Amino acid sequence: MARFVATVRFTDQGIKSIRETTQRAAAFKTAAKRMGVKIVDIYWCLGPFDGLLLFDAPDSQVATSAMLYLAAQGNVKTETAEVFSAADVEKILQGIGGK
């Protein structure tokens, strides 16, 4: 499974119904599980973005499907990146070859 991080920004619709944000997050976690995505953690933030999702997906196509599903609800916009652990980076570096 690959790991991804997504920053979240509320839309106008999401702000208008902010009191339901935790219920929406729980519903998304359930929907994501049905897609084969494991939500590792969900955070609400102060600063340049309103939230952060940390999740595992089998590949980038499944991750993209999950983020499109979330965005289609109309409450948030996301930006997503694949992230790598130190162990992952060690394996990547082995593929560089040479010194």
C-alpha cells in the first residue's frame, strides 16, 4: 500500500455546514474503506489549510478515486501527494545506482 497526504480546504458549502464536519469525516472514512482506502488519521488545522488527511491506498488510481469522491460532495477541495518513509527512501536510493 502506498501512503498519501492530502491538504483540505473548506468550500463555502463546507463552511456553511461546519457543524457537521466530524460526521462528514466519519462518513468519508467509511466510504473510503469500501474503496480499499485506509484512513490513517484526519486532522483539522489552523493556518494555510483547514485539514489534513493521512491515508493508505493500493495505488494512485485508487487514491485519486477517493479524493474525487470526497471533492464531489462539495464541502472541501483537496491537494494530494504520495509520501515516503525513511525505509521507502532507502529502497528508492538503491535504484539510483552508482555512488
